[in-house]
Amino acid sequence: MPPPRRTTVAIVESPGAPFTFAEVNVDGPRPDEVLVRIVATGLCHTDLSVRDTLPAEMFPRVFGHEGAGVVEEVGDEVAGINVGDHVVLSFRACRSCGGCTTLGPGYCDNTVVLNYLGFREDGSTTYTRDGAPVHGSFFGQSSFARHVIATPDNVVVVDPQHDLTRIGPYGCAFQTGAGTVLDVLAPGASDSLVVYGVGAVGIAALAAARTAGVGTVVAVDLQPERLAVAAAYGATPLDPAALGDSSLVDRVKELTGGGASHAIDTTGVASVIKQAAQSLRPRGQLVVLGLGAEEFSLDAVDVMMNGKVVRGSVEGDSDPQEMIPRLLGMAAAGDFAVDSVVTTYPFESINLAVEDVTAGRVVKPVLVWPDDAD
């Protein structure tokens, strides 16, 4: 195995702490791993929610799971990935268990170990600082770093014509929203879709709905800036705080001719999820995508008597090896227009990016390393 090298990471020292920068050692790749120099990484709500909820013993930690970069070293057992390849990084999956082979990589039996615990399967960490372990391997990458160790299952080689400072979000947010519309729900011209929460995942869902020709599309959010973006994708904007005496359920049913045939929740807010289900027409479908509420309640009589379906989805049921090239091809053809919602920041401004996305001033922040970084 090649020796470790020094690299820079945006590190979190304890639960809920801000991002700070540190110099650490990153391992050279093992025979089944690759070393990627990160050019840019999308900032996702999952990075923040997990940062704020993990126990203290799982820190210090490096987050980031929408990395894009260039392969610098390749392990001897790796096939199909070469030094110099441009890549997008996504979530890990073993691709051999029952979940992977029957349901898809998002439902891997080993998801928690491969994506969330902060170390390799043998308990080792890819990063160390002063000889002490630093938790990494978040979604098999921890790409709030200048260099990362990844594996062939979550490395997607892309055409070098794509701008690496813009495409990291295809590894999570964009494929989640688009996959949910195109492959999980598959609404058409006679259908209606309501998206609750129009951050990056929600906007990707709206972009996919426009491409799919969905008849009626509604966007629900409390942020006027995000509703304005949603309107540009052809959605009817709906701010629940501006409804006065009307209920959100009544207004959605009015806009969709009696109830939505399809809905997506990205908020993870229990009360919103309940209202989203109540706003469905008979046999309507709601897909829950947002992390947040540990539990949410539903109107049991409404769900049963109207044959409604409420389900979850991991990454829009996407296989990154297929979905990322598919969406990049659609974007190149003008059929998946999400580039305009990307706002780039220098990596040193990561905490400002957190503030801006939390306040709704931007939809999808992407953090970019300087060209002259080592």
C-alpha cells in the first residue's frame, strides 16, 4: 500500500460544532481502493443533520458526500478506473448482498457500516491526525477534504467535458430528486405532483417533472427565494404561511383538482408529511425523502379508506453507476436544467455556505478547492 500523504480537511471536532480546517494524513489506496483529489464537493442537508446528531465518541469527523475530482492513485485490484479519470463520488454499497441484488444498492444490507460509522469495515480510518484516528469514510468518501479514499462501487467515471466544480451534487441530491420522479413515481401528463421543500432535492424533482411532462406541479416551501426558483421550473408556488384561513390540504386539493396523484416530501417535518398524505387523491402516492422526524403520524382512516401509499426511498432508488451518467447526459441535452441552482464557494467559506443554505439564500452550495492546492 502506498504511504500516507498530508492533506487538508474541513473537520468537525464535536457534535454540532462548526467546520474548521486541519492538516491530516490520508492513507494511500489499498488494492481495492482509489485515491481521489477533490476539486469540489456539494454541501447537503444530510452532512448537517448527521453532524448535529451523532454521539461525541464518533468525532472528530470529516463529512462530505457529493465529491467530484480526479483520480490520483489506483489500487492493484481496481479495474475500469484509471489515474487521471474525472469522477463523481456517491454512496457505497457492497453490490453482492440480498438487498443490493434484489432491491438495488440503496438498500444494501451493509449500508450503515459502509456509509455512516466513520471507518472501514476492518475498523481502520482513512484519516489520522498526530497518530490518532479521524473518523471519515462518510458515504465512502468524506469529501470535505482535498484528498479522499474511495472504492470502485461509489466512484463514477464521467466525461472530462463536465465541469467538476458543478457536478458533485449529482452524487446525492440531484439523483435523489430526479430518481424519485423518473423511476419511483413516474408521473405523466395526466398526473399531478406536489413537492414539499424545494431545496436541491426538491428542485431536482421539479426539473425531472418538467422533462417528464407532468401535467400539474406544485412547490410548497416557506422560503420566498426558493419558491421563486421553483416557479421558474413551471411549478405553482405555495407558501403555507400565506394561506390565511385556508388549510394547506385544502389549497393543494384545489390546485390539483381534488388531490395530488403524487407527492414528495424533502422536509422531514412530521406535520408536513401528515398534510402531504392528506392532500393526496385516492390511491395517491407520497415518497418521503427528508431526514428529520424520527416518527410521524398519519390519518389512518384516510390512508386506508382511500388506498393511499406512503413510502420512503433511498437516493431515489438510484444506482449511481447508471443514474449519474444518465442525468449528466440529460443535462447536456438540455433536459435536466439544474446548473443554475448551484452556487460555488471557496472551501474556506464552508461555514458561510452553511449559513446561506440554512437561511434559504441559496439552493445548492458547492465548495471548491483553489487550483493551486497541493
